[in-house]
Amino acid sequence: MTARLCCLLIAALLCLSVCLSTTDTEGAATDPEKPGVCPSENLGVGLCVEMCSHDRNCPDDQKCCSNGCGHQCMDPYKEKPGVCPSKTLRIGVCAEMCSHDGDCPNDEKCCSNGCGHQCMDLHKEKPGSCPRRFFGVGFCAELCAYDIECPNDEKCCRNICGRECTSPFKV
């Protein structure tokens, strides 16, 4: 009789364990992930301890992120405002120098350079005005999209049928 009671007790505990683990999994599936992206893992090696397993384990806006060895609650990086320069005619180093804006200093963004990603300045309009075009001179192609893509003090200006880097008209 004691062996039968022991087997029943083990079976009941096993059922309870399965029920609780299923409930936890269902809760995890319905828990929304917090907004933002974890900082890069190249922050060095952190504590090799699992201090969290999901964003819901973290306070406020923090996310459960890898620290290079374990997981811990961290503030997410927020995408910086602004637009990356166009990739048109731009070929850079074929390496991933950054993975998101949080890897970049100051106001720089992590942008594609045509082959990899690197930190770049945001679009800033250069001083001066684009000259008016009254005759059909210029390439019929989009050779630039923003002033930052042009060398020195040149601006990205419309021509008859596209855009190109042009010396500005100064008043």
C-alpha cells in the first residue's frame, strides 16, 4: 500500500510540475517584448550569471540582454533621429563597424556604406543655394541625395533630369 501511495504522490507532483511549466510558457508567449534593442555584446565579458531570462524580469524599460557571457537587465539603446546618407555611389569598408545607433558616438548613426555598416554624420544642409538651371546641362542620374554626400562645400542640387554635386551660389 505504501508503494502505491508513493507512486500516486509522484504522479501527482509530476502532473503539477507539467501544469506549472506549461502555464509559465504560455505566459511568456503572451508577454510582449519591451521596445528597443539591447546594447552590443562587444561591451567586454560580463558576469557569467543568468540574472534574467525575459524582458518581464527587468524593471521599467530595461530589457534582458546578453552581456557576453550571461544575461542581465540593461537600458536599451534608442534609435537616434535622422536619416542615413544614401548608399548611391558610396562604397566603404566591407566590415561591420557598428550594428545599431547605440554603437555610434554623439549624433552619428549606424548606416550602410554600400558594403558594410559604419557610424556616419547625419544629413546636414551646407550653406549656400543651388544655382538655377536654365539649360540642359548635367547627368540624367541621381548622383547624390543629400549635401553630406558631396565633397568640400558642394551641395546636392537638381539639374535638368537628376541630382548632382554642384558648387553653391553664394549671396
